[in-house]
Amino acid sequence: MWEVWQWNGQYIKGDLLKKFKNKSAAIKHADKVIKHDRVVKGDQKGEFYLEDNGGIPMGMIVREEQKS
């Protein structure tokens, strides 16, 4: 499951916007909702930061493993 998170003024992973089954749908939704300029790969596997031109994170896309 891919989750799209938006910066809430205090935390980058502040407000959960929506969950998706595939990465491409999560990126399309983030393009519409969060006004970012680039997507940067994070340190962890399945973690991407949405940044503006100044390199300030505005949100993130994270892959969460389903627990069974």
C-alpha cells in the first residue's frame, strides 16, 4: 500500500491524504494535491520526498507493508 502524506506545518509526514495500491497512482494524486517541483528518493526503501525548488520537503510518498 502506498500512502501520500502532506506537511502539516510541523511534520513532513503530518496529514495522511490517501492510500493507493500502486506507486504511479500515488504520484499522480500528489501532483494534483501537493504543489511540488520534484520527487527525491529517501534513505529508506519505498520512501520518496516531494520538494519545492528550494529543496524544502512539502510531503512524502511512503510504501507501507500490509500486516497479515
